[in-house]
Amino acid sequence: MFHRLAFLISLLLLRASLTSAQDSTAVYFKTGSHKISTYSQKTLETLFTNLDYTNLIEIKFIGYSDSIGNIESNQKLSERRAKAVSKATKGYVSSGILIITESKGELPRKVDSLSRRVDIIFRYSNFSDINEKDTISIQPDDPRCFFIDQYFEAYSNAKIKVNKKKNVVYLQVLNYPEFSSRKYYYVKNPAQKNAVAQRVNFKLETTGKLWWREKRLTATVPKDSYDKYGLFYLENPPCEGCKEQLFKKDTNVFSGTSIQADYFIMSVTQLKAKLFRPNVLQIRIPKEYMEEDESYYALKVINNGVQRERLNWETKRGKKKADYFFAKIKIKGVESVYIGSPQRVSYCPNRGAKPNYANGSGGWNCGGIRDDFSFPGEFFFAPGIHAFYHNDTLTAFVSVGVGYELKQHELAVNMGINHRLGLYYSGYYHFNFLNFTTMTNRMLDPWQKVVNSRFTTTIKGYAGPEFRSSYNKKYRSFSELNVHLGFSVAWNNGLNYYIQGGIARDLSNRINTGFYPYIQAGIRFRLNL
């Protein structure tokens, strides 16, 4: 009886407020159950049969549970409840309306029966509520100029939806002041004379789910208008842009498409690189932002040129993988990479302010195995703490060193003090036979969002000779020559771990008259000069 009363009250409140931008109702459940009662089923049928779908663009089902039982099982129960209600109403909702199911788990309340529920939230566009004062008439010989923003499509995502039985475009735009502060218009009524344009009513809303859920600018515009004219903005004379004859019924302001960096797609992309396959970058993108019939490309910057490679998308099995498209990009010798998509080119002058997101280097700075070794030489300063084991003796020492690196070659000299307060100095030559940069791998989740990704773990394999000597009045001194093989791991902050080993010979014959093995490890901090 209580559940029926709560459902009836929420239903009455919903019907009383159908003109607002967002409405909600709820379905209640018995303890530990996700089965919809007969009464709730009939009420849902009545609600969705009589629901006004005008301007409805999204229905969200959010499941909850009470705090009885353990948290994990309650989380799964809330998920089953949300899916059960979504499935029960599926036959009443057209394909143009976005359906979202979420599970929130436990919702502690004084009355547990109020927590055992699924909230149904209806979100409407304000497409028909735009203030008429934002409508402008484009007169013959209008002195104003009309410009197409050349960056708009690169920072936005467009999806086709149905509104009042007409196709509209639902836009999501990255929330940058370059877009939110500008007045954009679309052509509401193309005509030979006195065409009518309507200002785009952008709203700041939270869109997406999981890790890509964030605030974005959203708007809805007619598809026919968007396809032919896109969005434009005005400037007062004197100016040199498109004129009023642009908006005739037989006009299309776009001359074709060009493959350009898609910053919106990159903002919802995650990356992963395996430690021993650093020249292959794996990416994944949420399906809700992808068009299956659209082509996407990897734009690779190599030696100041750009190479274009079409991406081959694939899906993977598993609950956590079902929301994504996956692809691989080969980044051997690549300086940086973008994801590109076809973007429209206009006859009108392209203008606009490029958001800071793309300023600077842009794209993703990549690693990959460096086989061209085209970088110039550089001097470096490297203090460190080390320890080596040879001739049944373990020695620790601190040192400072200076060196020079050119392509695959590295020379350095070091001086320091060992733990016996003896003088220590050395000089070495390294040939770097392996040198690549990869992403910093995380143990729990190797997938990283683009803005958090860092291709800053440099791994080197090297070999070469070293001469070193130690002098101490109380302990045996030596003058040693060795040949060694080593590996190092460095980060962009200069911190460097290494381990090396090989065969050594004491030239002074003080500690050994033959050849003997040795091993050394340490931590260095490298500062390029």
C-alpha cells in the first residue's frame, strides 16, 4: 500500500510538471527483489503510453537499494533493478531517445522502503522554449558579415535525434570560453529574402558516464539547417565575410571535408602502452561518441611532416569492455599523434579562437623505439648513490658526474667518496643499443585518460667499458677496467635507476690478479645542461 501511494504521488507530480526541462518518477521494490510488481507494471504502461514525447531527448533509470546486506550485493541489486525497469519500458520509447541506466547501490534512509527504488528521470530539450528576442531577420544588403568557426567541429560531437517527428542534431561541445562566450546562430528559415536566423541556446550540462562524465555545452538545432549552413556568428562592418545571399534555400556553404584533429574525441580517449611493446599505442573510445560509418585516422607527426593512417576499430567481449571501441596505433619514431576525423570545409572565411586545449604541442607526445636517433647531443650533470659488488667485497659510494650524450653514444666522468671515506673516481663510455620512451604503467588500471597520460618513462639498454679507481690508506686500493652490460629506467623529472654487470680486471693486481665478475646498481638524478 505504501509503495502504491509513493508511486502515485510521484506520478501526479510528474504530470503536473511536464513542461519543465527535467521530470522524474520512481518505482519501488520489495526487500532483496528486482521484480516489478503487477501494480507498478500497469502504472508504468499507463505512464509511458500517455507520456508526451515532444522534446524528450533522454530517459535515465537510476537504481538504489537499502542498507540491508553487504555493499557489493546491494550494488548489483540496484543495477538489476535499473535494468528491469528499463527493459519493461523499452517498447514504448523510440530509438531517437537516449536511454541510460545507472546503479547507485545503497541509499540509507530512515525508511528502508524508500531506498528500494528506481528513479526514472525524463530530460527534455528547450528547443521550443528559446526566447524570440534571439531571433534575427537577415535583410537584403545586410551590412553584417557571417563567419563559420573553423574550430567548432573539432571541439564538438553531433548526434542525430528525433524531436517532434523531425530530425535534430544534439550537440555536445567542450566547455571552453571561446565557445561559451560567443553568440552562435543557425538558419531557422532560409529564403530568397529576409531569411530568419535563431541564436543557439547553449546550456552547461553534465554528460557522459563513468570516467568521461563531465560538464559540457549542449544544444539542439534542426538537422537540415546544420547540414547545409552549420553554425555561424556575426560581425559588424567593416568586415569581409559571407553576406546575406548565403542563406537561400538552394545554398550549401560547405564545399567538402578535410581530415583534421578531433579534440572532442581525444578528450574522451584513453591510452595504454605495454612495457615491452612501447611502439604500439592502444586506445579506447566510448561508443556513445563514435559513428560506426565514419572514418577516423591517426595523424602522426614525424620529422615535421604528418602521416595519416586509417584506424581499424574493434569491439571486445566482457562487461567492462562493451562500452568501447578499441584500436591500435604504431608510434615507432613518431613525435606526436592526433586522432583525426572528416570535418567540413566552408566557402565562408573560417575564423575563430583556438582554445588553449590545443595550444602548445597539441596531440599526444609519443615514445616508441627511436631508430633514427636524430636528436642533438647534450651535456648533463648527474649526482647519485651507488653500490657495487666485486671480489667478495660490497662497496657503496656517492658521486657527482658530468657527461655528454650524442645520438647513441654517452661519455661521462664521476668523482665521489665510498663508505670507507676513500676517494673514488671513474670514467665510462656507453653505446645505447636500446632507447625507447613509454607510458608510465599503473598496476591497477593501465588505461589512462589523455590529459593524465605521460609518455615519460625512458628505458635504455647499454654496453661499454669503464675505468675506475679507489684510494684509501686503510683499505686496498685498486685501478679497475671492466666491460659491462646494463639497463636503466628514467623519468622526465631526471630520476634514473640502473643496474649493470660484467667482467673486470684490476690493472694494479692489488685485489685480484685475474678476471672476476662484478655487478653494480644505483640511483642517479640527471640534469641536462
